[in-house]
Amino acid sequence: MNGRKLTLEAGAADRRKAIREIVASRPVGSQAELVSFLLDRGHTVTQATISRDIAELGLVKVSRGDRHVYISTDDLGPRPATRQATDDRLRRILADIPVRVGRSGLILLLTGTPGTAGTIAQAIDESTLTEQEGTLAGDNTLLVLFADETRLEGWLERFQAIQAQSAPEVPQ
């Protein structure tokens, strides 16, 4: 490794340590707030860097009082040893995020609002939808990959059923 790479890695480690300390010591409700707290500690960062660090550290947003704040998943308590797959989280997410579905061969293209693809992909991966070979998330676009037509068609039918269950009821 060259000296520059060692310096960058050390800077990232120091920054991530500072992020953990900040999130543990005070409520942080946005990436902009986190950038401000890091600047106060002498770390020059961009929102994109913070976004990657949040993902790398496994920070999640939870409701605390009247706002949502970042916390470490370690602060959520122990996870059950085995977790039964359920569509509940996917159903809740689809109720909040409009998702369009397109298709190219054995690939489904799901498009949501900016910044939501990772959340949708994780909810799919944790759901009872298992026919896919994998999911690949960008910012607002998610690719769902299939080995054959039968699996794709079955998955799409089940996804659309979950999506329909998630639609808000229209008052009459």
C-alpha cells in the first residue's frame, strides 16, 4: 500500500469512530446534521461520504419522540437467532413508496423515489419472495434477476399481490 491509501483508510476509520460517538451521544436526525457535527470535530466530509459511512456502520433511523434519529443496530438489542420471513415490512414500504415495474428479458426493473432502492431491495430479500436469483439496488432503481421465465412470472404475480395489498384504501 502506498502512504496516501494508508492515510485515507486511517481518516475513514477515525471518521467512522467519530460518527459512532456522535450517534451514541446525541440525537442525529439527518445526514446534514451529521456532517455539521463532524465538521465541528475537524472532519471534512460530503453527504455522499456520510451516506456510505452510515451504510458501512449499519446505522438505522428509528422514531424517538417526535423525530427520527440514527442509531447503531447494536443499540436495538439482541436479534433473534432465526427470523421467519414475512411480507409485512415489504407491504409497509410499498404503502409509502410508489414503485413502477418494468421488464427486460429475465430482469425486472423496479423504480421508486430517489434514495429508496436499497430499502426496497432489503425488504424483498427479507420477504417470502424467494424465486429471484438476487437483487441489485442503485439510488431509485432496483434490478431483480431471475434464472428462468417461470420463476420471474411467479415472483411478479406475488409481488403485484403484495403491492395491491399495500395500496391505500380510497374513501368513498
